[in-house]
Amino acid sequence: MQRKLWRRRQLALLFAAFLVLVVQAPPRALAQLEIDITQGTIEPMPVAIYDFLGKTEEASQFGRDITSVINDDLERSGLFQPLEKEAFIEKITRFNKAPRFGD
């Protein structure tokens, strides 16, 4: 009698373990995903970056060097096209003056 009871418990545990595995198993995907890329064009965004200002000529040169590094990095990313400084309408000369973003 105890052997039958022990056998039933063993089968019940195996069945419970089987159910846990079935419930937790990820479902199979029934659809197949296909992506066709036929063309793509990414135009770099124009960006204007002013030189950093400095109180001395040495500080101003350091600011121009930093601006040059930033311009080069943005251009190399392929997502931005830095504008030539000659194309800037507004010239920034003070720290506390907000830029005219429309220009």
C-alpha cells in the first residue's frame, strides 16, 4: 500500500515538474520576419558652432582649437555638416548675450 502511495506521489511530482517546464518554455514564433533594405539616404544636418570666447589671445586660441576638434568629430560622425564660419550672420562677442538661433 505504501509503495503504491509513494509511486503516485512520484508520478504527481514528475507531472508537476513537466507542467512547470511546459508553462515556462518560451513559445515558438510562428511568423518569419523579413526585412528588405533597398535604399537609404542620410543627409548630414548642418550645424553652426561658434568659437569659444576667451579674455586673452591665448585663451581665445585655445577656444578655437576646442571648436576645431568638436567640428571635426561631428563631421566624421557623418550625421552633421559644420557650416563655414564665414556663413554665420551673427558674430558672438560677449558671453552674456543669447544667440539669435534663426540666424
